[in-house]
Amino acid sequence: MEANRERKLRLCGKLFVSFLKIGPTTFGGGYAILPVIDKEVTERRGWLGSKEMSEMTALSGAAPGGIGVNVAALVGYRVAGIPGLLAAVAGISLPTILIMLVLCAAAAGFSHNRYVQAALHGIKPTVVALIIYAAVRMRKEALNHPLAWGIAAACLVLLLFFPIPPLFVLAVGVVIGIVAKAASPMGDPQKASPENKGDHPPM
């Protein structure tokens, strides 16, 4: 019992430190931070597999609030329960709070500075690249079936060309996924696909 408690405390410490280091990279919005979290959690720490991380990212995007904090909360809870959730959220939030306090204090004096404006112009395309990189990494787990590609394409068209709230688009994806699972002979459209047949032992 005592050993398990010490192990959980050590995990909480590692979660806090990991997300404390990740926190300052949230410039440009939550989606820009996803590749950094993914690399830290799946590759460096080995806390979660790529598939589980992809599922947590999808859940975090569907939930209200910032996706970076949502992912941190889910990862922390998965690794070390409620204490891990609190440690991860505190770690990812603390740098942002401190940095924003400094930026707010300096905004009045430097908001029109040409070097500051030039730096912001340089950051914007970098953030776009980070978001695309996050999408490419998620694609390996999320877009592994023709149906998934169809859902992604349909939702992209809805978002680009129709004044539809993102929450409605998420609901469309949920409904299509449930209907496809219920209609699939195998009960799972991905398991029924040819590329996944090799994953199952012969009957």
C-alpha cells in the first residue's frame, strides 16, 4: 500500500514536470500544443500508446474548454488518477498564467513596437504548421478506414462552406460512427476492413 502511494506520488511529480515544460509551448492555441504532448506522453515517457492518445485527443476536442488542458487532464487521470489529473492541469496551466501576466503588464508599452509586430507575424505561420503537424500525427490512428476519411471530408465541407456550429459537426461524426458500428457485420467497421484482417487469428 505504501509502495503504491509512493509510486503514485512519483508519477504525479513526473506529470507536473512534464506538463510544466510543455506549458510554455501553447502559443497560438491549444491545437498547436498537441504534437508536443503526444511526443512527451507516447514516445519519451511511454505512458500511453498512440491509439489511446489519439482517442483522448478526440475526446478532448469534443469537450468544452481548451484542448491542451483537456488532454492534460485525461492523461493525468489515466496515469495516476485524480492526483495525476490535478498535477498535469497545474503543470500545463502555471506557465501560461505567469506568461500572460507578464504579457499583460508589458502590452501597453510594446503593443505597437515594430519588432513585436514582426515577431507576431512570424509566429502565425508557425502555428499553422504545428496544427497541420498535429493533424498528420493523428491521421495515422484516426483515418485508417474509408468511412473515417468520408466523415472527415464531410465535416470539413460543413465547416468550410456552411455556417454550422462545430458542436453540430461533432454530433454528426458521433451519429455516423454509431450507425456504422451498428450496421457493420463485424460490429466494428475498422475490424471488418481488409487491412485489419491480419490482426485476428484464424478461426
